[in-house]
Amino acid sequence: MPTTEHDPSAAGHRPPTPGHRPHGEDPLTEGPLTEGLLAAWTALLHRCGAAAEPEPYGRELLRRWSEPQRRYHTVTHLHAVLEHVDELAGHADDPEAVRLAAWFHDAVHRPDRTENEERSAALAVRALTAAGLPAERVAEVERLVLLTVGHNPAPGDRNGEVLCDADLAVLGGSPEAYAAYAAAVREEYGFVPAPDFSAGRAAVLRHLLALPALYRTPAARERFTAAARTNLTAELGSL
């Protein structure tokens, strides 16, 4: 989801590198959450007709979601988005494509770069094509991942509505949960000076508040809209 990565505030700033493991060398931490996610991924790929063994792809995705530069865009966020997709799945035309897109939507996340969604979409195409999924579904997953750049699906895009609502559900949490989310985002962008971060973050918050609707599915709109607008407005006022 958008944090500051679409704003010039992060451009020109780089996170500190001492002690940082090179990209692609981060170990996957085993635990109940990752084990459950891996089982869910494997079942999803089997349901989608994968011709290749899904587990290696799942482990690589979870390794990416566990990279040390992440503070908010972690396996916990992935798990939360997948749970919200399940809750909203009845609204989607192709719930399995939405679930696949949820797995890939922040699979590439480097806070110092601005093309994370594009790289995540390209990764989805490569991985799902290699796994033997039909080209039509792969193309839909790619499209959905790219939608998370702006979270503004077209009217009637039921798959896009479910994915975007699931990704933005965190905005409609309790004040305490929202504060923890905002603090984690700031930590991810700790290499950005405070004035630049505040400017970029404010632009993101204004974009979200200016959307025709923060949530498009009836269930998410009813559950999250009021709290999300309160949370976003309060954070914007604090910057």
C-alpha cells in the first residue's frame, strides 16, 4: 500500500548499508505464521492448477516478505491482507486471482525505490508463468498488483475492489492499531529526514482522503470508512 514510496521525499535518500545483507540473501524465519502461510500458498497454487511444485515459490515469497528492511510490509501485513481478502471474497469475480495478487502486491519492497509495485507485478508474471498457471489469470494478477499503486479501481472492477479494500483495511483500525502502523511506516523510512518524510507522507494521506471512496466493497465501506477518515485526518494534522 502507499506509504511514501510514490513521493519524491524518498528520492535521493538511501538507507544505511553497514550490516545490511545483500538483497536475495535474507533467510526465511520459520514459525507458525510462516508455516501457515506456506500451507495456504501451496493449497492456493494447487487449486489454481499449478504444474510445478508450489512450495519453493512460496518459500521465496516468504523470504522476500521477511527481508530486514521491512517494518510494516512484513509477513504480518501479508497475513492480514489475505484474511481480509477471505472476508471479502464473495464480492470478487475471481477470488483466487485476488489471493494471488495479495501474495505479490508488496513482494518487492525497497523503501528507497519508487517502482516497487511494477517490480512486484513483473515478479508475479515470472513466477506464476513458471508455475504453469494460465496466461489469462497471470495477466489478471499483474493488473491487480499494479492497481495498488493508487488504490483506485474502476467502477465495477470487483477483483480490484476486494484487493484494494483488503490492503487499505489497516487504515480503519483502532487509534492504537493505526498508531502502530504509522510508526512502523516511519521506521521503514527512517533514512529519510523528518521534513522530507512529513512532506511525502502528507501527500499520500491527502491522496487517500481525496479518493472518490476509500473502500468500494459494501462490507469494507461500512466497517472501515469512518475510522479510516478519522485516523488519516489525525495523522495529517500531526505532521
